[in-house]
Amino acid sequence: MTEIRFFALGGLGENGKNMYVVEVDRQLFILDAGIKYPSSELFGVDEIIPDYRVLIRAKDRIQGIFLSHGHEDHIGALPHILKDLNVPVYATNFTMQIVKDTLLDAGYELENLTLNTINQNSIIKFNSVRVTFFNTTHSIPESVGIAIHTVKGLIVYTSDFTFDQSSDRKYQTDFQKINQLAEKHVLALLSESLGSTLVLNGGVNQELTHRLNSVYAHAKGAESSCRSSFPSGKDPAYRRYLAQKSTAKKKIATSVVGPRSASSISPLAKAI
Ligand SMILES: [Zn+2]
């Protein structure tokens, strides 16, 4: 008799600190590990992390931390959590590059960690459980939804996403895969509710990109301007991303992943 439980360590009723746990026959699958930024009255607090202490005594039952995408509210707590829970981490290549950069900044030796790069076709098996992935559209490349297949049915986690098939291939939702999952027995859909009460259409990312590019293109000194926060100019995923972005006549990158240090931005300025 399969027993399935779900609980959240953050991310419900708040914006950020996303961290969810699905338990299947005592095996723990962690979905995201994000931070939340403090409100203005929390002076001196840089970031708020989920209270993961409950997981420490269950450490041996944790199968892995599965990351949906590279935003800080989904990956930012990893440098804290991995100190106590050195468990395998699964993420797409782009997300993993950001994770690695963040962990190096925090003083980790990457070879001491188990960092597994996946793509939307990966199937990871844990006894009777399988974990699969599907591409979703978001404001950052290689964002994925995560499906946990049990003998009783599926638990599907989407994280935050939009629908925008006009976007670059790296941002497109895989509707075929979603349809295939829907034909199976979905026990629960764990989806983001942020912005769901908006009455108006939220618009598409392309529009924003176009507007930002236009501002940079017409700004004084635009030839050398760079506003970006990608992990490393040497990363192939990042380079591919830059190549797509550099179709504009002027060499401008306008995407923002999250707040990064000036030292991590400077190699990028050289790269483009
Ligand atoms: Zn996000």
C-alpha cells in the first residue's frame, strides 16, 4: 500500500521561499529551495530561508532536491541547506550553472556535492517512483515542471510559469508532454498562484524585451552598456543565450536573473 504525503516548508501564502516536500513510501522528494527577500521593516536581514530543520533527522530518506528554474526564490536557499543536507541536486543545465556559481560564491567545493544536470527528457528512477520533467515558459531559460510518478498516480509541480508560445524555443511550454501527463492519473497539481488574481492579461515577455532593448539602444553609451547577472561568460548555455540575444545591432543584454555581485557581472561585459 503506497503512502503519499505532501507538505510545504515555504511558498504558501507568501511570495518566495518556495520549498515543497513530496513523501512517497517514506522517500522524500524536495521541490525547489528558495529564499524570500525581507520586507522593509526587517533591517539587517538579507534573505529569509525555509525552516528545513525537520528534514535534518530525515536526511537519509531524502532522494534529492529537484529545481524548477534558476530564480532566487527557487534556488537561493541551497547554499544554506546543503551545509546540513548534502543530498543530490537535480536541475537543467542553465539552472545548474547559476546554482554552481552561487555555491562557489558561498565557498563550496563543487566536487563534494552531487549536482545532476537533467533535461526535459530525463527519467530518474527511485524504487517504484519515477521523476520526469517538462518544459515550461518563464522569464528565465530552461524552466521545467516536475512530475513524480507513483504506483497510485502522479503529482505534478509546475512552479511559476506563463503561456507564451511566441517566445524563444528555450522558453516554450511543452504542451504535448503536459497532455501525456494529463492522460495519466494525476493525483495533485501543485501550481503557482502568484498573479492569478490579475484580471488583465499580463502581456508577453517579448514585449518587455523589445521595450528594454529599445531603451538601451537609444541610451547614451549603449555600445558598451551591459545589465546582466548571468553566472559565467564561459558557460555554453549562457553563450548560446547571448548569441540569441545579440541579434540586435548593438551588443546589448537586458535579461536579469537575480541580484549578483559586480565581480560576476564584469566577465560578462567582456564576453559580449
Ligand atoms: Zn520564477
